[in-house]
Amino acid sequence: MNQVVIVDSIRTGLAKSHRGTFNLTRADDLVAHCVDVLLDRNPGIDPGEIQDLILGCGRQIGEQSGNIARDSVVLSKLPISVAGTTISRACSSGLNSIAVAANQIASGCADMMLAGGVESITGLERGEPAVNEANARLLSERPDIFMAMGNTAEIVANRYQVSREAQDAYALQSQQRYASAVDRGAIAEEIAPMTVKWKKLLDRETGATEIVEGTVDRDECNRANTTLEGLAGLKPVFEAGGSVTAGNSSQLSDGASMSLLMTERRAEQLGLEPMGYFRGFVVAGCEPDEMGIGPVFAIPKLLKYKGLAMRDIDLVELNEAFASQCLYCRDKLQIDNEKYNVNGGSIAIGHPFGMTGARLTGTLLRELKRRGQKLGIVSMCIGKGMGAAGLLEAI
């Protein structure tokens, strides 16, 4: 089996859905931009060596339908000989795409591939809405599989007694850790600035707008001045009397992230210094109405396959879909808070569904290198009742 390395990883900034700087930018253009930046950053690579582009996209409707990966290849600087395929495992799609590419390379059937994820939540609502006919038997027998994720977060909070106060405290930690990471310059390393045109709201009362041009060179969602008092004053979003609010949930945002993978041998031949090794990936199922606890089942499975224990893991990036599930997973798995989402997460900067797993991969490898540490896990819950986990080793 080939040793698989991640040579480089880049992403766009995360823009607020609908109101943010990407509100006129298509998802395939976001991907093509990331691809072009990767090629520009690695001029010693012949783009014709790249065999395939695997793209995770949570909701493949509207502008994101019709194999957006192949469209992105054609829009980019890649030659037409590079293939492309789009996969969806909801919120783990970006990580899953990296795993697919890594396994193809490990098997000896490819030397170099691109993989990542994208989601334009804004774009999902442009044009004609897609009509999805639900299976009548599922609707009758297991309606929980169609439950909105926010409602599952309420179930987790109630079922496992995660208090509103604990959720808000965790949300504050995410905002503060992310703001600190920005101040240290840790986030800027990840982002490939992109100049776009966008629709700017001029007057809330009249709805007046204008088209302006701007460069997205940072994440737009962080609320660095968040306080516990402010969080406590927010009303529940999903259930009356509930505890899940806009402040302790991930924010809706748009963005893309891509990584360059290849065999360790080819990286050595090209004189490239990889970020790290891709060491494995697993998925697990759980009850749909508590989909947020999926990592509780995926992470132990990954550790078992790899002959590791949690004490062997230096950092964990577990997607902050909701504070309730993030807290339960952390405490159930006995993960040290000081190595858990150390730069904040989706509560602070947003969660473009299909993109986040790819973003977390680059985030984790960079942070491991900064700390001189070795092993890290990327994990997330997945809609309809699943969890995913990937193992990375920094070089």
C-alpha cells in the first residue's frame, strides 16, 4: 500500500449566507478558485498528473447538482483530462472526499488527486427549488430520519442533560478561541483571498441594495465581542422553552476547501514538503433523532482499528454543529478540553455543510505542526444519524 500524504490544503474565507460577500458567487466558482490557488502555490506540479477531483457537497440540488466536481474542473486551470466526481455524506462530505482520494492513492491506482468540499447555502435557494419525494414508508415508520438538525440538538440536550448554561459557555469559548487564533495569524494561513461581486444591503426597511466588489480574505461570522450575558438573552430557535439558540449553534455560511494528495514517493520526487499523512477514516450509524452524538460511535471505532487510545491523540477537531452535541461528545469520550477545538469552530465561523470536513483537515494539520505534535482526529456528526472520524499524522 502506498503512503498517502496531504501536500497542501487551502480554503476560501467563510462568508455569511445570504448577507455575506459570497451571496452572488456560485459554488463551482468557489471550488475552481481553490484549485487554481493550489496549482499556483505548487508550480512544480504538472496539473496533468492529477487523475481526479473528489468533491464533497452536502446538498446536490440547484447550482450544486449535475456533478459540480466535473464542472469545477472545467472552470479551473486543470486540463480536461482530469476527471471529477461529487459525493455526499452530509456534514462529513469534505472529509469523506479526502478519504476516497486517499484510499484510491493507497491502493496504487493513482499517484495524485485533489479532494475537498463546498457548500453555498445561499446558492441552494437561488433558482427553482428542488422537490424531493420522501419515501412513504420512511415517513410512516421512521419520521425521525427527516428531523431538522436543530431539533435533534434539543433532543441531545434533554436526553443527556446538557444545560443551557453549559451550551452558552461552550459557545463563548468557541468565539474567544477563534478570535485568539485570528490575532495569532493562525487562520490567515488557511485562506486564499478571492475577489468577487456581491449584493450589499443598503437599507433594511426599504430592502435597497447595490452590487459592489470586495475581496474575501477572512471569515465573516466571528462575534469577537460575544458575552455570556448576550448569549443568555437569546431566545430558543427550534423549540419553545428549549436551550438551542442562534448563539450556541453553528452559523450558516458559504465556502469551499481543497487539498492536494499524493503518494509519499511522488512528493519526495518533486521535492515537496507534505503537511502530513492521511491515516484512516471510519463511519458509524446512530439514532437519527440524536444524530449529533455520531462521533461517540465513530471515534472509538477509528481508535480500535488503529490500535490507539484517546491518550495517544494530541488534538481533536470535532465539528461544532451545536454546543449540546459538542459538549456531550467531548465529555462522553473524555477528551481534554485543552486539545479539543483549540481554535474555535463552526459556532464562531460558520458551517458550509459539505465543506467543513475539508476545512478541519487543513486546520488540524497546521495546528499540529505549530505545536510540534503528531496525531489528530477530525470528526463530525452527520444528518440522518451518523458519525465520521479521520486520523491524520503531521510531518
